[in-house]
Amino acid sequence: MTCLHKPGGAIAMAAALLLSGCASLSGDGGFKAAAAVSEQRTGAPASVAGRLPQNDDDGRALAAVIDQKLAQPLTANDAVHIAMLNNRGLQATYWSLGIAEADLVQAGRLQNPVLDFKRSHGGGALEIERTLTFNLLGILTAPMAGRIEGRRYEQSKLLVANEAVRVAAETRRAWVAAVAASQSADYAQQVEASAQASAELAQRMRDAGNWSAMDVAREQAYHAQTIADVNAARKGAVMAREKLTRLMGLAGAQAAYKLPGHLPDLPAAPSELADIEQVAVNERLDIQAAKLDVAHTASTLGLTKTTRFINVLDLGLVANSEGATNTRGYEIALEIPLFDWGSTRVARAEATYMQAANMLAQTAVNARSEARESYADYRASYDLARHYRDQVLPARKKLADETLLRYNGMLMSVFELLADAREQASAVRGYIAAQQDFWTAQANLEAALGGRLPAQTIHQELKQGDQP
């Protein structure tokens, strides 16, 4: 390519090589940066060896970590940890960072030059034409395009970390639902066994002539209802457990993990959070990503305005040979804006910017509202669960003790004893539901605020409480 012997050609090639060498792939696609953010927000690492699993050795290391956590009853934090490591949908989201990084690196590289070669002969003459063409506009706008893709890449990292936070919150809610459903199914089984004993007692008393047919039918109907309740509770427990299993990405023998027998006790006091709206606006990753989207759109608008008149500009270096005569020179290809002056591209970019700006505003409005709603639900759920624990259950227990005492003293009938037992069972079921609502509300609050609650109130391992 003799055309590059010209000083201008050498300078162009040097500039091209310099610009194309400015960007390179990191090797992890930005995973470590996104994983650091998600780990800070969820409290769980996103990988075993600091990278995404890619081979059999990584798979075995991951399986070993999971098996170790499944060797004992699964806690909420361990469930979240497993989901961060093994949820395949989340893993696919992590790999999207590699796509975004490739786009960023590609934006920092120039388009390949185009070499045209033409050879013709006739009348005893041989003509050779060679043209090496560079996209001059791409060279001029490469820095701005690189900055735009850089913002897009940073936005992708935030969105990936936000997806990890979402999966963590969903896993925590699923764990609460699974444990509560299992606890409810166990308690329903206890109630059914008691109802069966009552129905058998009623039949014996009927046989002895002490009970009426109506009394026996009442106990048998109640027993039949408790059997239906057991079946419904077991069905709910299976569904809740399978949802948790899917979120953790488990299958085969690993799906046979054990859950705690009951939900954790309530904390001594609920978290007192001030200015939760501002916390949500400052901490939520979806808002940060939306801000970058607005900045990215604004930069794109600037690039569009810059190139609205000149959007095709090619510089070509020409070397011709005709017989023994060699000629060299250059050519410039420029699109003349006779029909399209770029106004539609600018209008589209401006509309896209306003769309992104309004989406950011709506995201902030939603975040504030979700923070208020979640915190109100969190406090109300705590108050309700505490009321069950401190007032309803003790009162029911005291009433049951007094009823049994009077029954033993032959001051109350067996009907009153059985009726009180049913009411006590209803109170226990209400407490289990109230516990579930509280822990679910806490997970919702964490999601609404963009991560875990303050360390002094929530960065503690959920522990098992006493079964009511």
C-alpha cells in the first residue's frame, strides 16, 4: 500500500492505531464491580471464587458450598446466599455485563479501513487503482461515542446489581412463606389429630348413651374439616417450598433440604427509620440507573446535534498505476444534506431524552411511595404480631387452663372444653400468619430501600424462635 508513504497517510494510520488501542476487555465483563455492589446490598457474595462459574471445576466448587449450607436446616441468609450463587436467571443477567463491556470496547475502536483494488486492461494498457478509505467521522466522534457507551456500561452494572437485590428480596420472602407454610401444615396435623380423638370420644359417649346424635355429628364434621385443612396446608407447603427451590436453582438431591420447624421470633423492637423517602431515593439502584440513562440520552442528543449535517465523511488514500506511470492522492466522500438536514434525528433524540427524564421522575415517585407503604406495613405487621404474642396467646392459654381446671372439677361440660380448644387453635394460626406477615413486610421494606436495613437492627442472622 504505497499510499501510506505520504506523511498524511502515516499520521492517519498512527491516529487510528492510537485510538483503537485505548480500550480492551477486562476479562470479567465488569462482574466484580457489580458483585461488590450486590454483596453490599444483600449481604451475600455473588460467586465462589470471585468469578462466574465457567467449567466443571467451578461447578464442583459451587456444589460443595451449597451442600455445606444444606447440611443443616436452611436459614434465610443461607437461602439468599445460595440464590446469589446458583439462580440461573441471575447468572444470565451477570453475563449481560460481558455484552455491555464488549459494546463499550467496540465503541472505542475504529471501523476497519476499506481497501478497494481495481485492475483493468485494454488496448495494450494496464491500469491498477488502489484506494484505502478511513471513516473520518468515526475518528472524530470516537471519544464522545466512548463516553456514551461508558455511561451505558455503568448503567448495566447498576441494573445487574439491582437484579441481584431483587432476587435476594424475593428469595427471602419465599423462605418466609415456605417456613410458615410448613409450620402451618405441622400445626394443622396436630389439630386434626386432636379432632380425631374428639370425634372418637364423641362416638364412645354416644354408644354409652351420654351424647346425642347431633353432638356426634358436630365433632365428626369438625374432624372432616380439619382433614381438609391438613390437605390444603400440605398443598400450600409444597408450592411455597418449590418456589424457594426454584429461586435457589436446586434440583435432584439438593432439593431435599430441611427447613426450620418454625419462623424466627420477633425482634425486641422494630427498626426506627427516619427520612425513609430520602434513603430510598439515595440508595435504590434502579434510580441510579435511571439517572445514568438520562445522562446517556443527553450525551446521545449532543452527538446527534454534532453530526446532524455531516453523518457520512470518508477519507480515502488513492494510489493508481497506469503502465509505467504511478499517481497518488486522496479522495473525500461527503453526504450532501439536500433532502435530509438531520432535523428528524434531533427531534427523535430530544423526545427520547424527555421520555427518559420523565421515567426517572416516575421511578423516584414510585420509590418514595413504596418506601412509605413498606415502612407503614412493616410497623403495623410488627404491632399485630406482637399483639398476638403478648396478648392473644397468653390470654388464650390462661383461658384454656381455667377451662381445663373447671372441667376436671366437673364445673364445665366437655362441649365447652372442645370449643375452647378450637378457639385456641384459631389463635395459634393467627399468630403464625402474623409472624409471616411481619417477616415478609421486612423483606419488602429492604427491597423498597434498596438493600438490607441498618446493620444495628437487621444485619443479624435470623434465628429460630420458640414454637407457640
